[in-house]
Amino acid sequence: MAQARSVVQNPTQNISPSRLASWRARVKTSVLGYGLILPSLLVFLTFFYGPAIFLAYIAFFHWNIFSQASTFVGFGNFITLFHQPVFWQSLLNTAYYVIALVPATALFALALALLLREGLSRRRGGISRAFIFLPHVTPVVATSIIWVWIFNPQFGLANTVLHFFHLPALNWLESVRWALPSVMIYTLWHSVGLYTVLFLAGLASIPRSVIEAATTDGAKGWRMFKRVFWPMLGPITFFVIVLASINTMQTFSQIYTLTGGPHGGAGGPAFSTTTDSLLIYQTAFLYLHFSLASAMSIILFILIMTLTLIQKWVADRFVFYR
């Protein structure tokens, strides 16, 4: 009985000294590691999970920033949104924006990466990579203001180029038909450098032995791309498409800047550039309907998650991981 009581009181006495020392070292390392990341973890919990949980809370309430009282309405905010034509218009604009821009961005970035890999020397290639990546690190608002001048229908550079090629001038940002494509042109210019660098990294990771073997077998040009480059770029292509889709669905700054001012207000003209992200901002901070904006944010999150899962499902069946 005394021996049993001793075992209960000292549960570590049957553990070998080496295992006990290893266990204590792991505990010490874990405590130290969590202690080092604790400040960042607190910031992350405070400024990410905290607001996300509060957003999900007020989406099911009639909540007013100027009053502490709130009324539970269940799915009432979502039902209200589904009866708003401008909300459906924003979803259609977002879908059009994503479907048109993401493939164009991926294809253009891949083409630039292939050109940089094949046609430029090491010195000139480095300079070209820098120039291509430079727009991505420039401030969106500052460059958007410059592009407002470029798209000016009276004296802008875009219509000057069209006039040089004897093409009709366009109203660009002031046209219901061309306003959203104009924003796409700017977004393509601003973001393609990032995806080009990603594709360059994917091309650099292809084993030289595979390329040499394909060259020995007579593969070159389009055949080399189709049989070697494209299959082995599958993982990076999947990553680029997912990243571009998420970034595009959350686009806000360039739409707000390019379509504001004399163009009928941000999202105009006639709601032709009102995407879901822009409508969330306007609903929350212009009209102070924070509950409706929170409901729209949840819907946008669900759409992004659904699209990502669909892309993952497709990638699992067609992407080759070596």
C-alpha cells in the first residue's frame, strides 16, 4: 500500500532520466516559443478574430453605433439584402470583375515570365523584372489618381493612343460600359508584376535535367511549354489563381479612387462599378447601416471560401505535384 501511494505521489519516478529530460526540454521550448509569439498573437486576436466575431454578432442584430441597445433580428438583415437590387448588381459586378480579370492576369503574368526567362540576358532580365514588379509596390491611391488623368476623355493619354491608331475615343470612367473594364486595366497593370515573379519562381524550380531530357527528345517552343513547363507549373498556377481571385473579390481602393469625384460618385456611373466590397464600405460608413454591411461581409466571405474550395477540388484532380 505504501509503495502504491508512493507511485501516486511521484508519477515520474518510473520514467527514465533521459525521457524525463527530453520531456522537460520540450516543455521549456514550448513555453519559450509561445512566450515569444504571445505579443503578435495578442495583436492578431485583438485586431482580427475580435472584430470578426463582433461582425458575425451584429449581422444578426439591428445594431446602431450611437446606441448600446440592439435588437435580435435573426436572418432579417440577409433577407433585406436579398430584396435590394443594388446588392444583386454588386454581386454581378463582382462576378464579372473576377471572371474577366483573373484569367487575363494569370495568362499575362505567365507570358511575361516566359519572355523574361527566354529572351533576356541575366543583366537586362534583372532590370526588366524590377520594372515589371515596380507597379505592384506603388501606392494604389497615388497611382489611381494618375490613371484618372490617363483615362480622361478630353486630354487623357488613353484616348491619345487610340487617336494615334485612328480608333474612336472612349469615355472610359464616365461610361457605364467601359468604367469597370477601365478599372480592370489599372488592376492588371498594378498586380501583374507580383504574379509574374511567382511564375518566374515556378519556372526556376523546374529541374534542369527534365528540360535537358525534353530538349534531347526534340521538344522546343510550344511543345516544350505544353509537355514540360505547363504541367510542372500546375501548383504555382493554382496558387496564382487562388490568390488573384481572393484579391480581386476584395478590390476596393482603386474602384473608390478611380470612380469617385466627377464620375457620379464611387461605384458609378449608375452603379456600373459598385462591387460587393465597395457596397460594404458605403453601407457601413456612408449610410451607417453596420448590420447590413456585416451581413454583406459574411456573404462575401462565404463566396470567397466557396470559390476557393471549388478551385481546390479542381486542382486536386488536374494539378501535378512532383
